[in-house]
Amino acid sequence: MEMTLLLNSTYEPLRVVHWQKAIALLWQGKVEVLEVYDREVHGVSISFKLPSVMRLLKLVRLKDSHRAVKFSRINIFTRDGYTCQYCRSKYRTEELTFDHVVPIAKGGRKTWENIVTACWRCNNRKSGRTPDEAGMRLMKRPVKPRWSPIVTITIGIRNTPESWRDYLYWNMELDADPSGP
């Protein structure tokens, strides 16, 4: 069933919610519907179109921890532009892995600053060594990304509804799917 884009009162995208949660927020009087799908929900004595985009009537203040970029494989690949940080070639998701710059066996940790995108060939070549020990050079020093929360809620959404497009600020093509070919 359809998902609903939930906006803050300032029209800033907050999250994507299931249509049932959207209906609950509507009946509680906490939101206004800005866009609807063609599909209808029918009750005993009422029917209405499913909400596609809704805006909270009261401002929700977000803590900085809610704005942090989730540490995940796909976000590492996105940060590095789906490019091996050693050979500088661009690959599809299934052709990539991630590499600990300083291997765990040598005290390396699982952090944004120690993990980079690598192709399978370069990852195997580097093995359990540091880049210097393997005679390899990093394309750039890995850092924690400072993306806006808008980007983080949209990563992984395929076939974004047309009705959402006026409310999202994209830094990539609308039809691009970073996990696809």
C-alpha cells in the first residue's frame, strides 16, 4: 500500500510514514493533507483518497542526533560516489565492498573515518594491511558526511511518487536508483 511523505510545519521533509499512520495523524487533527493518491480507502460510512503528502500543523524541533547520517553500507557507498577509493573506478553496488583503512587486527575501528568503498579486486589486494603497507593510495581521506536530513530519508526509495517531487530537494536525478545498474 502507499506510503505518505510527512513534512514539518515548515514544509521540511521529516519522514516517510505508512498510510495507516498518516490516517491516524489526520484523524487526530495534527496534519493537513497537501497531496493525495488516486486510490481510495472505504469505511462503513466514509471514503476518501489516501494522503500522499501531509504537513504537520505544529513545528517539530529535531535534535541533532536525528539529523545524523546513519552509518550503513549504502551510505558509505553514497559518500564515496560508488567509486573505489583505491583504483578510482566507478562500480555498481554488487561490485563493491567496504574496506577498513586501518585493519581491525591493527587497531582500526568501524567508523566513518576508517571505512571506505573498495572494489573486490582492490580490497583483496590490500588484504589485512594499511594502504601504505600495500603500496596503495586513497583517493581522499574518509570523513563523516554532513548531509541534510532530506537526503537521508530519500535514500533507498524507488519510484518516488510524482506528488512528492515538489516537496523534496534532491541532489541527484529523480529517477536515479543508487542500488541499481
